[in-house]
Amino acid sequence: MVIPIVSFVIAALALAFAIAILVRRWKEIRLLDPDSIREERLKREREKVIQRRFERVQADRVAAVSRLGRQVGKRATEAYRRTYRKLQSFDTVYKSVAAPLAAMAPSQRERIKTLLTEARALMRDLKWADAERRCVEVLSMDPRQIEAYRLLGQIYLKQKLYPQAAETFEYLVKTRKADDATYAGLADIAKASGDRVRAEAMRLKAVDASPRQPYRHAEAAEFFLEAGDPERAWPFAKRASELEPQSAKYLELSLEAAILLGDRNEAEARYRRLRLLSDDPNRFQTWKEKLEALPKKPGKK
């Protein structure tokens, strides 16, 4: 009669300690505030982390109860102590995983800055999962950290996870934190889904959000050229080459638009400038042939 009671008491104490550990660390295992971003993928990740923690604790508890059921007295006490030490070890490991950069970044602001820097570096190395984890950790500390949302949107976009990217970008639009990259991302998503009307609207918003960025004008020019509308592409291509006059890429883009428009004067002027910036004879021969095919008459200014 005494042995079952002792076993039950020891098992109850082990279970109570495990629950206390979980309750004390509950806030730290939350990854994102669902009101800030309802990202299904992140939600599943959060649930998996919580589930794994419960499974590990449950496994320890079952193992402890099984041992205690076969032991009495001193051996039962030793089993409890082993469980206690295991839970303490688990708690220590969790702290080291939850705060791996605490030593390098003593303040939260510095830590967030470090994580965002690491996320950008990982994105350059195409390590999307690791970059995503850095952003998620930032948001677990500060759900209002806009840069983390922007990076997450780009991470999903680069992997062609369009639903996740769209939801992240739309969140930025709704909170009035969208920048030119946000609208450019939405344009890419709309284009991928075949919605050219929305793609055009988002592409123009990207230009308006950052009118001094030549690549946003170039993206708009390329969009209209692909649509077979050189007349609408021309002002964007021209502006891109004006903002960055030493760029052979933008100058070539404006040359292409001028040729498609049939504007021989503009095309010849840009062809001459391009020869000073590039030395690709094959491409020059192609452009020369296109120029010679144009009618010799004054073009649009």
C-alpha cells in the first residue's frame, strides 16, 4: 500500500515541476502575435515548436513514472532527482536556443539589429529558412518591427511562395508601411498570377514610392515593353537612363524603347552614347541593323 502511494507522490511532483517550467516559459515560445501577421506557415512552425516541447516533457514524465513504479524508497527518490535534473537541463538548453546572441547583443535593440543584419546576409547566400528564422525571432521580440516584415515578404517572394508573400506585403500596405519594394513585390505576384491590370497598378505605385530609384523606372519600362507598349515604356526607360547616365543597362533599355517607337533621332543618340559605355561588338551590330531599318525622319522628342 505504501509503495503505490510513494510512487504516485513522486510522479505528481515530477509532473508539477514540468508544468511550472512550461508556464514560466510560455511567452517565450510564442513566435508571432497573430494580430500582427496571420502567416499560416509561421503559425504551423509555432505550433510544432510547442508540440515538440510537450512531447519531450511528456516522454520524460512517462519514463519517470515507469521507473518509479518499479522502485521504492531510495531508488524512487533517485528517479525523481534524475527527472528534476533532466528538466533543469532542458530549461538550460531552451534558454541557450531562445537567446543565442544575448552575449553579443546585450540590449534588445542591438539584438534586433544583429538579427536583421544576419537575415540580410543569409538572404544573399540564399539560405531562406535561416533568414526566415532570424526575422521570426525579431518579431517575437517586437511584433511592430517593420523591417522584419519587409524581409519576410522578400524571402517568400524569392522562393515563389506567393500566398505568404502577398499576405505579408498586404499587411504592410494596410498598416501604411509599404515601400517601393513592397509594391514591386505585389507587382511580381500579380504578374505571376496573370493579373496584368493589378501588376501595372503596383508597378506604378513602386515608381511613385521611390521616384529617384532608376531601377523602379526600368522595371516599369520592361513591364510595358513586354506588354508590347513601347510608347508607355519610353518615359520610364528615358528617366532610368537620366537618373543613372553611366548605366549601360538602362541606356540600352531606352535605346530599345526608342527603336520600337520608331524614333530614329533618339535611338541614334543613345546608340552613340552606348558605344562609349560598352564594348560588345555583337550587340552593337544588332542595334546598328535595327537602326538602319528605321525610316529617316524626325522622331518624337
